[in-house]
Amino acid sequence: MSNKTFFRFSHKCDVYAKTTTTNAAGQEYAAFSKTATIVFQFQAPTTQSTSSSDRRLSPYVDNLSKYEGIVPSMYQEYISFDNRITNITDSKGNQIETDTYEIVGIQPKFTPSGRKHHIIISLRRVVEV
């Protein structure tokens, strides 16, 4: 499944969007709702990509494993720092990862003609209480 590119996107994931709600006491809290299931390539980070993102958000623990995803440009509307990715499956539908990942780096890649071709996203496992 190449999605009109020369890459093979052999994984699927669920994308959850963040919405902030205020309760009766005036406290804001985040809730996540599923927006889409997209195809992408899930892999270990390479030295040439966005694996060195230093965007630190609490509550994170040091030395968490980093991953990256290559997303076709047709799914760029789902790539945002507020969104989370979970339920990563392979091409046969076998679940690879059940953890929730937060997008901590976004790096668009362009063709020689200037059109956005794909997006490399850096992922870090979410550690919350």
C-alpha cells in the first residue's frame, strides 16, 4: 500500500485528538477522542531524522524509547502536537504496540517540485498517572 508514493506504509494507527474541557469547579482537563485510523510506517529513529527533538513535556521520565513514523501527506490534517497515536498494527492486522505515543517532533519532507511529500513524526511514549 504505497498511497501514490514510492514508500510502503505497512502500519496503521489510531489518532486521538485532544479537547480541553472545563468542569463546574473551573478546572480544565484534557480528553482525547478518536478522529481517524491512518496508514504510516512505524520504525526506530534514524540519525538523519527528528529523533533528537528536545520538546520536553511533563510528566515524562528520562530515557524513554523514541520511535518515528513516516506519514503520507494526505494525512497531514491529523498530525499535530496535541494529537496522540495508539493501537499500532501491521499490514495483517496484528497489534504491534498498545502504548500511547505523543507527537514531539514534526518534520515535513518536500519533493524537488516543492510539494509536500510526507511527514516524519517523532513519537515518545506517554507516561501518565
